[in-house]
Amino acid sequence: MANLGIKRINDIIKSTLRVIEQSRGAIFEIAENARKEVANLKVELQKFKYDVQVIMQECEMLEVKVAKSRMKLAAINKDFQRYAEEEMRAAYQETNDLMVQLAVAREREKQTIIRRNDVEQRLKNALETVAKAEKLVAQVGTVFSYLSGDLQKLDVHLEDAESKRLLAIRIIKAQEDERRRIARDMHDGPAQAMSNVVLKAEICERMATVDIDMAIAELKELKEVVRSCLKEVRRIIYDLRPMSIDDLGLVPTLTKYIESFKQQNNLRVELRIRGDEPQIKDSNIILTVFRVVQESLNNIRKHAEATSVSLQLEAIDGNLTMRIKDDGIGFDPSQLFDTAIDGSGFGILGMKERVELMEGSFHIDSSIGSGTTVRVQLPYELRGGNV
């Protein structure tokens, strides 16, 4: 009965922490979407401001033209005997046309100003949403920290310290936030490709009864789109968990991944093993090393503007030391938490948390214009064994 009570309490702890963490993730996703909307609205607002300025200038020019035309028409009316009927008709027509153009321009100006004001209000609302969401993320994070600490203190009285540590590892492992990346990859890759497949299939269907040669050409293009889609799906599956990790081990998997990365991104990446090849058996440690390499190379590709990367592994006294150095533009590490606010720093923070969870150490050295070096040290095995 006591064991059932402990299990029940542990289930409550897991459920509570999981709900809080999911809520924080949902709020963060709202904030992320709101940030994207803010960026889009800022661009849209700039366009409308420019359009309003252009139309206002157009109205001013038309007002000047209308004034001159009216003056000319007044002069004709004052001394109409000097002008032919055709000249008078042309003067009236010109004035009327200019007034119509001015009325149309003013209406365009009015509508554009209305749309600009609408975008300004939407931007204001989106900024408020971002601020509220960020505040909620911070508050929920604080609640999570307090509750996590308090509930785990309760757990100390029910289970020994080792069981609590394994529980924490399982919980945090389950929190690896892959769903957002998978959804983005699927949307930008296979989903777009499959939409193209449907479109080309419809074209082929129409062409088949009209021009068989064009239908065959479209089918060839369709085949290439499907191949590309299949390749992208395989890449996503590989990124989730490369099967070669289980079959071949760490170093062959890293070698294969780096070769693929070099080909896809035209970036020089050198892998060096100093001393004996690491003999890591703990799957958690192996996967952590791979994820750190994967995230680091992706960060370099996206942000560093580097031309070469050096990846060094060294096994010393049952510990693996890893160094990833690039020759890119670098950044100010003191701004790391600031960049995390707009989403670009979460990858680095995630790597740090994951490495420290595996009883390792994580350091990042960088400066503007001097590249970036990531240093990681991990044990071959966790003190509590595999999870």
C-alpha cells in the first residue's frame, strides 16, 4: 500500500510539472507567433506610410494643377470672345478631368490612411500580446521553479535521492522540444512539396487529354518533386534520431552527419579525434553529444557566416571533451539571455541544460569578429547508470 501511495504521489508530481511545462510551452508559442506578426505588421506599416506619403504628394500636385486650370478657365470666362469654342470646351474638360483625378486620389488617400491606422492598431495589439505572453512565460517559469523545488523536496521523504534524480532525468528528457521544429520542417519541406504534387497532378490530369507530351513532361517534374519530398522526409527522420547511432556508434554517425552537412551547406567541417576513439556506452550521453554537434552546426549555418568549422573529440580518464570552433562573425555572450527573448538563443540554452543534466559542463566563448568556440565535457557514464 505504501508503494502504491508513493507511486500515486509521483504520478501527481509528474502530471503537475508536465501540465505547467506544457502551459509554458503554449504561452511561448503564442508569444513567438505574436512576434512574427509584429515583424510582418511593421513591414506592412512601413509600406502604408510610404503609400500615404506618395498619395499625399500626388494630391498636392493635383491641387496645384486644378488651381491653375480654374484660373485659366476663369480667364476664358472673363474674356470668352477671344477664345474659340473648341478652346473653351478643352479648358472645361481639362478642369473637370483634374477635379475627378483629385477626388479619386483623395479617396485613395482616405482609404490608405484608414488601412494604415488599422495596421497601427493591430501592431499595437500584437506588441501588447507579446508583452503579456512574455510576462506570463516568466511568471509560469517562476511558478514551475517553485513548485518543482517544493514537490521534489516532498519526493525526498518518499524515495531515496537516486530515484529522485532518475525521475528528474526522465521528466526533462520528455521535455525535449522537438515538436515545434518537426512541425516547421514538415510545413516548409514535405507539406509544401506535397501541395506542389497535388497542383502538378491536376495539371497532368488536364494535359493528358490535350497534349500528351506536355503531360509526360509535367509527370517527370512531378517525379522529381516526389523524390525531393522523400529526401526531405528522410532528413527529418534522421534528425529525429539517426539509426546509425544504435548500429554504428558515435564517431561513424558524426562522420556521416558532417559529410552530409558539408555537402548541403558548402561549409568546411573538420572532425578530429585526439587519442583513442571514445568508447561511450550510455545512449543518453551519445545522443547528447550528437545533439550538441547538430545544434552547433545549425547555429553556425544560420548565424555565424563562417567558412570553416573544427570539431575535436578527446577521451581522457573516462570523460569526453568536445570543442566546436568556427571562424565566423562571433557574438557577445553577455547578450545571450537577451537574444533568447526573440527566440534565437534558446538552442544554446537548451544545449547547456542538456549537457548539465548529463552531469557535464558547457562553456561558450565568443567575441564580435573572432568566431565562436563551444566546449563540452561529459562523462562516459552517468553515476546512476542508464535511464
